[in-house]
Amino acid sequence: MKIVKIELYEVVLPMKKSFEVGFGVIKSKRELIIRLHTAEGLIGYGESPSLQEPTYTHETTESCKQTITKHLAPRIIGKTFETVNQFRYSYNDIVGNNIAKSGVEAAFWHLLAQRDNQSLKTLMGGTKSKVLVGESVGIMPSITEFMSTSEEYVTRGFARLKVKIKPGWDIEPLDSLRNRWPNIPISVDANASYNFKDHKKILKQLDSFDLEMIEQPFGADNFIDHARLQDMLSTPICLDESIESLNNAITAIEASSCRVINIKPPRVGGLSESIAIHNYAATKNIGVWCGGMLETGIGRAFNLALASLANFKYPADMSPSDIYYEDDLITPALRLEKDGTMLVPDKPGLGYTVNQQKVERYSIKYHVVT
Ligand code: OSB
Ligand code: MG
């Protein structure tokens, strides 16, 4: 397939509510939808679900735009690729910038699925027909608001709650949740907001809440303190921000820094790297799960197919469209089944229809490289 054009839409999908996590508040989402065109007339969609500020990883919406238009596009346009490995190799010399790479690579996977008339699930080697889905409860101004949001999510049937914590917002919300629901699956995500010296005592207390896992207590590059903490805890540590590549996953597992890995294709540079991490973790008996970055339905569709691989053992962060957004870019909308799962499409291609009118309606800037 010869790539002849890349279109970038900078979209702002109105958010219903803001989402506070350990590194700050996400109030709106301005990010990139990518369209890759082949000489034969196929169109592949991808998404780079960047944040506006470099608070989660170093990338931003601006940096993704720059990386794609200035550095990735010239390596891809006018070239012919038959496999995703050939495609990735064309920009192998570009370091980092994983969210930018991931959006472009996803669009190539979408092209492959259309060319081969296969589902993304089949193309990636997925085996499950449905995927367990959890929901995240952000940091809230009060326990009352926190409990009413939790109540809403438990009633909707999510397979687990992930509580966003930070120093000063940890024991109290967890006490309230456990008093209300002694047995539901709960995990916590600290988004790197603790440090070993000041917080080891409080983190040790988290063992008493029967949590599925504690996600990313410390900074991304801190494999050593994560290993020290894992040694003190019976609750598994899960790494998110620390894992930007297969090599990071090997380091974390070899150093015993975690017992679970959260895989997000945008953070690790794409679906291929995600599959490689999944496969490696399986050989080490480390379960993985698919995280999210508040993607639109386009990004979630790729994540859903990925999460159908066998070693995705824990519920995914895969909110149905209506949790964060008033509208979505795909039909049908992502839907939670009564048993807390989402069905993985078997249809060829993305498995959903992208509504191009909506992509254009919500886009505030447009870029094209030919
Ligand atoms: O730590 O998982 C995180 C969103 C942006 C950046 C980091 C994180 C998140 C989420 C989103 O938790 C969860 C979702 O996409 O449903
Ligand atoms: Mg996380």
C-alpha cells in the first residue's frame, strides 16, 4: 500500500465533566484524529489522544502535531508498505514521541484490516469475544460527590472501580467505599504523586483494603522504589507511566518493580509495541490490562481489539462513550453490557463506522501533508 496523504484534525469533543487525577485536572480534551490515505483510495483512521500539557508524559497536542507533520509524514508519504513492521521501520530513527507514533501506526493497522478484509481483533491475534470493563473515579471535592459518582458506576455494572488517589485523598475515600461495598473489585491509581520516603507508611496501609492493584505510586523513572515498595506490600503494584516500551517492561519485571502492567498503546508507541509487551509479560506470568487516555471512540476501538488478547487479565479502562463525552465520533456508540463487559467486534476493519461529518464538526484546526 502506497501512502499518499496524511490528514490531521485537531478535535475538541466537549467533556461532560472534568477528571481530576494525581497530576492535575483534565477539563477538556484537544487532540488529534489522523487520516492516512493510500494510492488505491483506502482511508485509515487513527487517534493521538494527547493532553494539552506535558503532565502525564512529555508529549502535548502541539508536539504530536509537530512530530507527525514535520518528522513522521516525510518518512511515510510516497512510500509503499505491506506490513506494520515495514511501516514502523520507516520512522525507527525517531526517538520517543510515542503518542504521535501510535496514532499514525493505528491508522496503518486500520488500512491493513481493510486490505485483508479482517477484524482488528483477528489481525492482532485476539481471542476473546468480550472484554471486562472498569471505570475510574476521579479525585472529588468531597466524599459525598465521590460516593454518588461511585454509586452511579457500580449501578451501571462496571467490573471494577479505579480510585484516583493522591496524598491526602486516599484512606478516606477507600474507607467509605469499603464500608459501602465490602466485596467489589477496587484498584487505585496514584499517577506518580507519592514518594517512598514520605509516604511508605500510608502506602502500606493500602494493603488493608483488599485492592486488586496499586497503580504507579512513584515517578515514571523510579524502578527501584517501586521494587522496594512491592517487597513491603501484599497488594500487586501496577506500572503505567513507567512503561513506555518493551524494554521498560523487561526492566520492571526483572527488577520486581511490579506484578501487573497497564498497557496503553499511545504511551508505548503503538499497537505493535503493546502486543510485544503483552507477549513478553505472558512468558513471565505477569498479567496486563488495557488502560485508557480518555480516547474518543476511534482510539477506544483499537484498545478494545487489543484487550481481546489472552493475557489481558484485568478489566480495561474503556468507558462507554457517554461517560465523559456528550457525543462521539463513531457509530454504534461503545456500550457496556449487563455483565460488565464490552463486545469485541468481529466485523472487518475498525468494527465501527467513523462519522466523518462529526470529525469535521468538532475539529478546530486541519492540517494536510501530501
Ligand atoms: O493514569 O490512567 C491514567 C487519563 C489520562 C492520563 C492518564 C490516565 C488517564 C485515565 C483515563 O485514567 C481512564 C480512561 O481513559 O478511561
Ligand atoms: Mg494510570
